[in-house]
Amino acid sequence: MPPTHKTPPLIEFKGTTLPIVTVSLRSLQLGELGEAASALFGDDPFFDGDAAVLDLSQAGAVSSAKWQLLKELFRTHGLNVIGVRGGSEELRQSARAAGLPGYAAFDRSARALPPADEERSAPPAAPAVEAAPPPTPATAKSEPNSKPAAGASGKSATLFLTRPLRSGQQIYARGGDLIVLAAVNSGAEVIADGHIHIYAPLHGRALAGASGDTEARIFSTRFDAQLVSIAGLYRTFDSGVPADLAGKAVQVRLAEKTGESSGKLVVEPLQTD
């Protein structure tokens, strides 16, 4: 009996998860948004053609907007606006009429963080690296401009990150150090089992010594972090970085243990002279 050949279907549906940037807007005035976007991203495209949804829940009591001009504004910064979420029904109808459908909320569950400016030791059952899980090695490798450098034994001991890390993105240098040559933006996270060197602004979170190395350190040439951690001991800056550290070169380290003390996380200016 001759073999039968099945013709593949012309249309096939598969579930998938795509990266989408949520842009929260507190105004729909083009002039104000243009100035704010230029201050955040500069004049060149910051994103790489990422899909974006505009969150209108904080946009105020407005019923319409110049949607095509808004799309063009964000397109100049590398974002393709595909829809909206939140806001009034009238505002969403206005967006739909302009070809921007409404989407339901899809935020991740917020992770609990300690009170602002407090220094705490993560509980044994949930160390800091588990509270904010690092990506798998495949995720780290998928970052197009993050390159591992081979150590003397041939193992990848150092990971280089050469492009900005955006909110929601995460890089993990497993088993070695991480060297960052671009900004770590607010909401982004860098993790390393060894040291972290950031030769750029640090606005997000940095966790060194993730596997328990108490000798690990974090270095940043422009410090404005949300959270820093060494070997599970962490400190948040929800109310802002102290003035004597903000925007300056700093190092983060653990002070030596004394007696029964579990050590102290030290954030101090880095002497570069």
C-alpha cells in the first residue's frame, strides 16, 4: 500500500509568550511626552522594535488622544505600539477607532521587598537569588551583546553585557563575574555568583555573590540603585539613594563578621583618584 502524504494545514494555532513593553502614561499631551521620552531615551532609538502596550490607567480624565502621533513618537525610540490597556471605556473606544485594540492586564505578581533603606538578611529558605530568580543560561545567552570570556581553565568565568538592560530584563553570570558596559535601567536586574562591575549608571537591582560568596563585591561608576545584595544580605533604596552616594562611583561589600553578627552590608564611595 503506497504511503500517504498529509498536507500540512495552511493555518495552525500555537500558544506562545512574546515580550511586550508596557508604557505607563500620566499624560497624553504630545509635547510633554516628547520631552519626557527624549530625556529618558535620548534622540536615537533605544528599543529594538519591541512591541508596546500603552497603559492609560494614570492618564487622567481624558476621552481621546492623537493616537497616530503617539505611535509615531514611540516609534522614533524603537517601540511599536500595538494596543492600549486601562483608562476609561471612552478612551479605549477612541484608541480602537485608531486601530489600537484594548488588552487585559497582564502584570506579573509583585515581589515582596523589605522596607525602604533597611538592611536585612534573607531567610535561609528564600535567599535573595530565589526571591528574584536568575534566568537560565539560555536566557543569558540570548542577550545579543552579552559575551562570556573564557578563563584559564576554559570555563566561562566572566560575562560581558554591552547593551542597556531595560525594565523587566535580567542577566545572570553563573559561576563567575559580570562586567556591564551599559546602563542597568530601573526595574532591570543583574546577578552574578562573583563580582559585578558596572561602568555605567545603575538604576535597577544588582545581586553579587548569589551562590553565597561573601567576598563578592559590586562596583558602579554611577550609583542610583533600587536594591543591592551581597550573598543574600540586601539593602533597598525605595526612598532614594543618600545624597553622599547618589550618582557617584561606589563599591558594595560585606564587612567582616564580628562575634555572632552575620556581617554588615557596606555601601561606600569608591576612591578613583
